[in-house]
Amino acid sequence: MPSPVEGIDMRALAIGPREAFVLSRVDGRSSEVEIAQATGLDLDDVIASLTRLHQLGAIAYAGEQPPAAEHSAVVPSGSGSTSVKSLFALFDPRELDEPADLSRERKQQILQTYYALDELTHYELLQVPVDADKKAIKAAYFQVVNLFHPDRYFGKQLGSFKNKLERIFARMTEAEQVLTRKVSRAEYDAYLATRRRTSRFNRLLDDESALNEELERARELIEREAQHDSLGPDASSNGGVTRVRPSQPIMRRISDPEVRKRALARKLRGSAMPSFRPSRPVPAAPLSPSGQDDLRERVDADLKARYESRRAQAQRNQVGRYVEAADKAEANNDPVSAANALRIALELDPNNELLSKRLSVAQADATRVLADSYLQQAQYEEREGQLEVAARNYERAAAGKGVAALYDRAASCLLGAQGDMKHAGELARKAVELAPAQAEYRITLARIYACAKMLNSAVKEAERAVKLAPNSEATKTWLKRIKRGEF
């Protein structure tokens, strides 16, 4: 169980609010699971935060000496100034050098909080557990917001820190208002629940590092299985079996003279010649140089063929294990795990068309299962003005449901966020393809064209919309606005 390290200036640590929130629950008695329950964070996020805090020297585990901080947050320089040297900082350290009537420590607090805003939940931002009551939330709000209230710095030169303080204060005030109202808190908690559900799907299917680690492990097992007993029986004391360390290259073993001699002896012993005991020793007939070369090539080829055969079988065994894992996951109605197992199997056997088709089906099933969760997230995020995030989740929901309206919402949100107009256009065109007679979807596409400076295409799409809905005043108005350049 982790314990806080005494004598560490926690305010000087280059950590974000999430790590600070986790650190506030480290008491030397609570396990990682209990900390996750107290904070409402995923266990993976808690473990990652604890690992970061441990590397910084802020916490220690039972039975060990307090670790030396690998990356101290604030290091005095020879001139007496300070500079941040941390691999865990959330911002560019050069931002600390911007002229402002703020201490370096306060600048660091502002920057760390500001750049973590999009990741932190309301609970994390106010540093309260998910079961905190209204009184505790208000008390936490007034304590935390005191550091970031813009009025606290009235009359000071703040530079770019002024806008950052205003945004932090606004977000903290929003968090307090949402969590102290019964209905809005229930809606927010439901949103967090759907986000936790979909985050596992995203992590499993999008985390290439985890996929690569699993692939490496599978390939190591294949190589170990292929090399084990690949040289056949031997007169060694280990059960008559030659065992070679996996780290030895196969061609090196094939070239070993002793191995070749033993292999040759096995071949000769296994021949069909009749058995007899000579009355006197029979001298072995020496082989000519050409005969020796021929025999060496035959032995090498035989050993290599044995290795390749065992390796192919070992690979089939590994693929079969992952397919079996996918079968079990599907039986348990867990398409996410099934898709993940099939991804590994297909990486090991990339030319297997049946696996490729099955993976496509599993991924589609996983997306469909979570489509409703994505949709709930998107709707909440759109209401809260998080348009770019909402666009991403509307698109995921649309992929699962295949509904034109969701592609249109995704495109509209991306347009409202002034995001990637090329991608917004792709989403809008998808909506039009699925529902070509829907005038409002063509207006969305027309507006995107207009924003992308493709005015001729914009006008044509708007005119098509008017033909489809000649009685719609909204459609006619958009056509006029686009022609006037008001989009």
C-alpha cells in the first residue's frame, strides 16, 4: 500500500490536478483499489498516477526506502532563479518565463490546471470523492477556487495568464453548480458512467502499445515452442532431449559440428540395414571432401526443416489459443475482448481471410453494443458546448447504428467547433448518401462547403435542398445567407 513521503514539498511537485487528487487519498492504509473507489477514477488511471508520484519521490510502498525523486519539480540554478525539469509537466516550461506579477510556483499551478481541464472530471477538479455531499462540494469549491479567482489578482499584470485564470474559474464554477444540483449531478454521473464504459473499448482497440506487447509475448512463446526439442533425441542426461536456450539463433545451432555429428549418428542408427555384431572392429571408411560437404548440407537442411516445421505448428497453436479466447468472449457477450483477441490472431496469421472477416464482424458488433453509450455521451457533450468531443462520439455512434442523422450531428458539431472541415465534409456527405432526400443534411453540407471557401458547391447543395423542401423557410434562408457570404 502506498504512503506519502514526509518532508516532500507537495506544492513544488510538477504534477497535474489528477495526480494531486490521487495523492490526497494516499494514507498508507488504502490499497490501489480502495483509492480508485474513493476517487471514482478507473483503476488504470489510479495506478498510472501512483506510478508517476512514486517516480517523483512523493510516495513510497511498504518495505522500501523512500525513493529518490528522479525528476525534481523545481531545481535551483546557479543564478538563484528556478526552472522546471520534469518529464511529467503538462506544459512547456518556457511558459513560466512569461512576464507576469505572479510567483513561479503560482504560474506552475495555473498552467498545470489549465492544460488538464479537458481531461479532468468535475470531481477531480474540485478534489472531492464521487460520493461527496453538497456541503463538502461547496467547501471544496471555495477552498480550491480561492487560488484561481480572477479578482484575487485585480490590478496585476497577468499577460496570457489572465485568460487561463478566467477559464479555470469558469470551469470550477460550472463543476460546483453541476454537482450541487440533484438533477444536473445525476445527468453528469450518467455521462461519466457511459464514458467509463466506452473508454475500455477505446483503450483495447486503439492502444497500439498494449497490442504490440501482447504480440511480442505471443511471438516469444512461438519461438520458445519451436526451439524446444527441435533437435530431437540426444544422449544427454536430461531425459534424452536436447534443450536449447531461446536466445540462441537457430542457424548457429545448425552449424554446430557436434550437433551435426549426433544428427548423422541418429540417421545411421535409424537405417534399415540388418543388425549384426562384427567379430573384429570394422574401420570406418573415410568420406571424400565432396562427400563431407554433401553430408553437411543434408544435415543442415534436415535440421532447418525440423525447426521450420515446429515453428509453423507453434504459430498455429498460438493462433488457435487466441481464437479460443475470442470464442469464449463472444459466448460471454463481450465483443470488445473478442475483437482484441482476433486482432492478435490476425497479426500472427495475416493471410487468414476467415480471421479477417471474423474480426470485421467482431469490431462491428463491439461498436454496435456501445453505440448507445457513445450517443449518450455525445448528446451530453453537445449540450455542454464540448462540440469537438461530441462530434467524435456522434461519429462513433453513427458507425454503430448506420443512421444518417448521427452523421449529420457529427458534421454539425465539427462545423460549430470550427474543426477539421475536410472531415466534417466527409461526415456530411455520408449523411446525404444515406438520406439523399433530407434537405437539412444538404444544408449542413452546403455550410461546410461555404466555410471551406467552396462557394459554387455550397450554392448548388443549398439549391438542391430548396428543391427538396420548397416550403421550408429555414432552407430558403440558408440559401440566401450562403449567397451573401453569411455562413
